[in-house]
Amino acid sequence: MESKNLHIAKKVVANIARFLLAALFVFSGFVKLVDPIGGMYKIQDYFIAFGLADIFPNIILLILGTGVAVLEFTLGTCLLLGIRRKLSTWLSLLLMIFMTGLTLFLAVTDGVSNCGCFGDVLVLSNWETFYKNIFLLLLAILVFKWKHLIIPFISYKSQWLVSLYTFLYGVGLAVYCLIHLPVLDFRPFKIGKNILTEMSIPDGADLPVYETYFTMEKDGERKEFTLADYPDATWNYVDARTELVKKGFEPSIHDFTLLDYRTGDDITERVLQDSTYNFLLVANRLDKADDSNIDLINEIFDYAAEHGYGFYCLTSSSGDDLETWQDRTGAEYPFVQVDDITLKTIIRSNPGLMLIKDGTILNKWNDNDIPLVDELDPRGLDYSEVGQMALTTDLHVVGFCILWYFIPLLLVMGGDLIWVYHTKRKTRKVSEKDLNKDSSNPSESLQ
């Protein structure tokens, strides 16, 4: 009796651990899959921390970041459904051993600001991440040790199909968000947010102190300047970086500064307080920006100029890259200097287009989704769908993603239940037939 109770207790513990580990894996993988570019940026941070910056091209880092997200999502689903128990528990244990060691190193060295394990949804410190991974490692050990006690929800015959479908769903979701924009945006520059409001600091709060350093070049000499000693137009802009000098209350947006590329004037308030529409073309690095849809961009600039709307190109590129872009694309719009990390945060596309009014973000488009001129009403954006806020609730998007995953999965599970039922019924009939045959031939039974 004691042995039976112990077996039941182990089974309960194993399945609770399995569900907890699965839930965290699915959540972690999903929030990365909807933002593959963000995952690539975090992998870049890791490589920089290990002194391996610029060794691999971005496409390799993108594949690596997406691969980790797909692995987490697939492992979590396999654990949740109790399928591929041997492989999924092995991989979960190995993954947690690796991640625990990695996060311990990062916590000790403070190589990155945060691990990025939950994307931009939940930001943990390096030590918080390490303690979280210790807990997950313990769960992975329990699940691995008692994997034979995991209760499966799908028969062995259909497990390969479910695991393959889960893998392909993860890849498809990441590709969709890469071609367009993340279906869920957890960053401060989300559609519907007012940039000025997100930059505001409550009365009486301790103010953080930031300093922006501009790298400028003249006659082959490079020097760093601040806003206080910004040089004249004979110096060429090269790069900019913003550093935190003193900690304090940190608003959601704290480094959004727009500097006119020609004059160096701060035009942030002028743009954000403009009651008319403003198009912001975001291209953090012009030398790497896609120019395949440049005709559409130029047409929107012409439309904006015709109706008195603002149009600015926000970039952190050097003067040489800017001139090359102008020569290649025929760009006539004004350019504005903005911090590189801020631009990467605003939109996951290079270039990408954002529409604001009174400082409120009305819409954002990937380079592949830039609206056609036919979608712009000749009377102005007030009469066009493009000029209205494209706001969709996160709950709606999550529900849509769940339906896209679970409807095909439920069909597979339904087919699996039908197959299991018929198999058992057929086996039962064969057993009953053999039993009846033995009963009708006692002599054969004796033999």
C-alpha cells in the first residue's frame, strides 16, 4: 500500500512539474516567435558580451534566435501534451543545464542588461533570470527522472504528426512576423501610445541624467561632442550614443531625441506637438536598408508635401551613407539623427514607416506593407483609412494565434481518438471471437 501511494505521489509531482515547465517554455518561445528581429538583437548582445561581435552576419543570428524560440515552443508543447517523452525530456534537461550556466556567467559578469528570455513582455535582471533557471532546472530534472510517469494525451502513432505540426507552426509564425511586423508589440512605441506621455516624468520624481555623445569627423579627424558643444556644419556626423549618467525615474521612452541633420537643432517637441499628420521613415542603418519599395516611399513623401504633412527620415547613419542613399533613391525628404537603439525599438523593419499625429502613434508598416497611393484619399488622411488608428487588442491577437494553432490540432486529436477507439474495439472483437472459439472446442482447449 505504501509503495502504491509513493508511486501516485511521484506521478502527481512529475505531471505538475511537466505542466509548469511546459507552460514557461511555450510562453517564452511564443513571445520570441512574434518578434524574431528582437531575438536577433538579443543574440547580438550575447555575442558582444563574449567578444564575438561582427563574426557572424545578421542572417545567422536571426536563424539562431528563431531556432531557439522554435525549440522552446516545440518542447513546451510536447511536454504539455505528453508526447515524445524521451526526446523532449532529454532536450529540456540539456537546454536548462546550458541556460543555467549561461545566465550564471551573465549575472556574474553583467555582460548584458537582461537575458531577453521573455522578450519585451517581462524583463528580468540577470540574477532574477539565474534564480528562475535554477527552478526550471529542478523541474527539468524531475521530469527527466520520472518521464515514464508522464500522462500522454495523444497516442504514440499520432505523436510525430503533432510534433511536426508544432514545429512548422512556430517557423510559420516567425516568418510571418518577419515579413510583416510583430503581431504583438510589447515595446513603448506601440500603436496607440502617445510618445510625449510615455516620455513624461511625474512631479517630484528623481530625474535620470543622460548624455548623448556624437562622433563627428573633419579632415580625417574624429572627435566626440555633446549637445552642449555640438560643432558647426563643417563637421560630418558619424555616429551617436546615449549613456545613463545618473539613475532616476525612467519613463518608458527616455532617449527619443530628433536632431535636424543639417543644423543639429532639436526638433523633438515641434514634431510631437504637431496637430497634423507626420510620416516618420525609420531606417536605423541606411547602408543596410532595403530600397526595393523606394518608389512607394517617395510617392508618400510627395503626398505628404502636397497636403502639408510632415515627412522625416529617422536614422543613425553617417553622412556618407546618407549621401549614398540620396543618390540611390532620389530622396528629397529631410533627415533626422536619432539614437540607433531607439530606432531598432520603434519598428522591426529597415526601413519602416510610422504615422503619428499630436505625438500619438496611429500606424506602423513594415517595408513590405507600405500603403499604396491609391489607399490615400486625395482630400487628405482624415478621409482615408490609413489616417485612422489601426488598433487591435492584444487579447484578440492572442486568441487568433491560439485558434490558428488549436483548430488543426483538435482535428488531429479528434482523428487520433477515433483511431484509438476503433483499434480497441477491433482488438476487443478479436479477443471475444477467440474466447468463443475456445469455449466451443473444449477438446482443443485441453490439448
